[in-house]
Amino acid sequence: MSARVRMFSTQWCSYCFAARRLFETLGVPYEDIDVSRDPALRADMEARSGRRTVPQIWIGDRHMGGFDDVNALHARGMLMPLLTGGEPSAPGSGE
């Protein structure tokens, strides 16, 4: 993998568990940033993402959204190209 994955999360969030499981199943290293006890860190996450919910996931400098967003990319075969540093082709484009 060449793209850095960062995930802002909490320890008790079921979507955070699902995101961790997805990355671990795919063998994707990721930085898990726990915002549950740090209001300033959570405020930074909210300012960067425009969202209050966790997880919030970045691949490189690109904000991907939450688990549902990343899982949808994975289901369409578009996640791995992002993780390996490429751009995914549109589904059905033949590329």
C-alpha cells in the first residue's frame, strides 16, 4: 500500500469497528486516532471533514467520509486503487 490511511474514531462506535475490520481484512495499515477523550482533536476532525460522526476516514489527503462511504467504494472495486496510489476507474468503464 502506498496511500496513508487515517481514521478518526472512538472505541465504542460500531461503524468504527466495521471500518477497522475492513482495513484489517484487506491487510491495509491505518492510523486510528481516538477522539473520544480529546475535545480539541474531535473539533479538528469536525473542522476538516465538516462532519460530527465517527469514523471519518482519509486516504492520503483525500477525505473519504465514513464507513458507509468507504465500504461502498470497496463494494464497487474502487477502494484498492485509491489505497495503492492510483485513481479508480468508473465502474463499467472497461478500464
